[in-house]
Amino acid sequence: MNCCIVTIGDELLIGQVVDTNSAFIGQEMSKLGVRIHSRISVGDREEDILRALDQAKQVADIILITGGLGPTKDDITKNVLCKYFGVKLIVNEEVLHDVKGFFTRLNRPMLETNLKQAEVPDNCVVIKNKNGTAPGMWFQQEKKVFVSMPGVPYEMKTMLTEEVVERLKKTFSFPIIIHRTIMTCGIGESFLAELIKDWEENLPSHFRFAYLPALNQLRLRMTATGTDESKLKKEIAEQENKLIPLIDKFVFGYDDEPLESVVGKMLKERNANIALAESCTGGYIAHKLTSISGSSSYFDGSLITYSYDAKENFLGVNHETLLQNGAVSEETVREMVVGVKQKFKTTYAIAVSGIAGPDGGTPDKPVGTVWIALATEKEIIAKKFFFHRNRIQNIEMTCTAALNMLRMEILGKLDH
């Protein structure tokens, strides 16, 4: 069964707003076993929207539309849908009641234009909007389903997961589809593919396997499709048990759990804590760790020591070390990590110093050169990395490498 996503709005085409809705819709449809055939993005022009609906109808059973349902003149989706289906707008009393109640709860005045939100095509089934005033609309024509939803992400997501998906389940028969995602880092896509090529070639025919690379990380998605859920889950588990021993060193988690969450759990389980000394990352590693709820139980703090003076005054880095070796050196990060560990008295400490770019590189220390030091209760391990990306990517990759060093050390798998 195919689905086509149609997104409406000039703001999407000119890059003023990033389309996150399509990614979310794709994820939810995948859970149902629905294939996303295509995505069409059009501006706020009637003829373009009509053409997009015709194109979508030719290739898909389910057409999911977002955007253009607001109360202003540039929001034309409802009028275009009326023209497409040859119907007219009518006032839906239930929606009108909801719109009035929405403004009453917020203690805000309601304008005449807001009342137009209660107007819907007379051939649609209204889908309640729990987070806004624009209702969703469900249409069925020639065994095709069209669903129009608001473009505001938090409104669309609730509507899709709580209403639309359930209606689709009642309308269509879907295959059972089971996904298992294995999170890895510290190895490139081609190298990992070489390690598991024999395993991959022997996967059952109803399995699909995908490589999903990101910065310094690689997600492996295994998908099984069939009619017996318990059998599929058993088969997924069997294949995973064959795969993991081949790549165990690089696996840090499952089902899209981020590395910072995995590391946080490991620290918490061991009643351990950590502090950071960050130079080139400017606090990014601390940001990632503290983005996880409950991180205060294992994260003590971070010192962002960007300048030579900061490294000397706050971390106790020797002035001569900086003069002789520079900030981006093994000697400097070793002294940085000792300083921050002593100051916070933590189980572990990490220090990073590098050249994020685009300026600052030299022949012997090009942009992307990074030193990372990890201090444990027994020793200090320092490693040199070359990332060679743009500034933001170099910072993100440094963060991943640092957290993975800590993970590997806790597991006793870090090469010294």
C-alpha cells in the first residue's frame, strides 16, 4: 500500500520553515507497513495544489496533506479541496463550538476570521484538533483516502497519531511490520558492511536491511514483514543474535536511543559521575549530557576554557606546556583533564581541544584536528582525531567521539 505526502506552503519552498512533518508522517506510516511512494511540496497556489493532488492520487492509496488551514487569506487548502471534490464549504457546528471554546479557555478575543475555521467541505469527516482551531478533514473517493491536517507540527502530530492512524487501521488491512534499529559508532559504513556481508546475504527474503549514516554514527535498521507478529519478533531476535557478535564493539544502543542517554545510564548504574573541560566544543558535550532528564545525578559540571588564560587560570595548565605544544596537543589535554578532575573530584573527566575551523588550521594541525583526554580513577587516556568537516560537524563529531571513549572505557573495551 502506497502513501503520498503533500505539503503546502510557500514558506517550505523558500526554506523559511523546515519540513519536519514529512519525516514524522513517514515514521508513523512505516509502523503501519505503508510505503511512502513520494512527497510533493507546493506553494500557496491553487493550480499547483490541484496538480499535486492529481499526481498523488495516481500513485497512492493514502494521500496525507499538511498546511494551508489557517484563518488568513494565504491559507487556501479548504477552498482548493472544495474545488477538487466539487463540493462547497459549510459551517460545522461542532467545530464552531470547539473554536469558541478554544478562545474562551485562553481568555483571548476571537475575530471574525477565526470563525471561518468552522467552515469545512461538506463531503468530509471532521477530525478534531486537540491543540488548535483548524480541524482535520478526512475524504474518501474511489477507494482512496485523502486526509488534510494542519501544518503546525504539534497539532499535526497529535491528530495523526491519535485519530488518523486509528481511522486508517479501520479502513485498510495492513501487513504486520517489525523494525529493529541498532545504533553504532566508531566505524564507517563501508567497513561495517564488509564485516557483516555474509550475515546480510543470508537474511530471509521477507527481511529488509538498511544503513542509515549520520555524523560519526551509523544506524542499522532491520525490518521484517508478514502476518504473524510473534513469529516475526522471534525471527528478528534470532537475526539480531547472529549480528551482534560480529559488531559488538561498535554497538552502543537500540531503537534510536542517543549516545548521551546510553552513557548517562551507564554512569548512573555505577554510581559514577563526570566533569568536562571543553575548548573547541564550547559546551556542546555538556549540552548533550544535560539534555537527558536526570543527568544531575551523574553530571557535575563543565568548564569552557577557550583561551590560554582560561586553561591556565581555571584548569592549572602549565604556561610552558601551551607555549611549547599549543592548545591542540596531547600534553595540553592531559593537563586540562587532570585539572578538571581535581576541581570537581569526579569519577571520570573528559577534556577536548581542537581546531573546529574554518580558520586556525596549520600544515601539521589542519582543521578538524582534535585531541580528547579521558581521566579515570587509575589513568589518563589521550587520543588524536581528524574529522575534516565544517565547524558544526567537527564539534558534533568531537562530542560523539568523546562520549564513545567514555562508553568504551566503562565497558573495558577502549584501546589504550
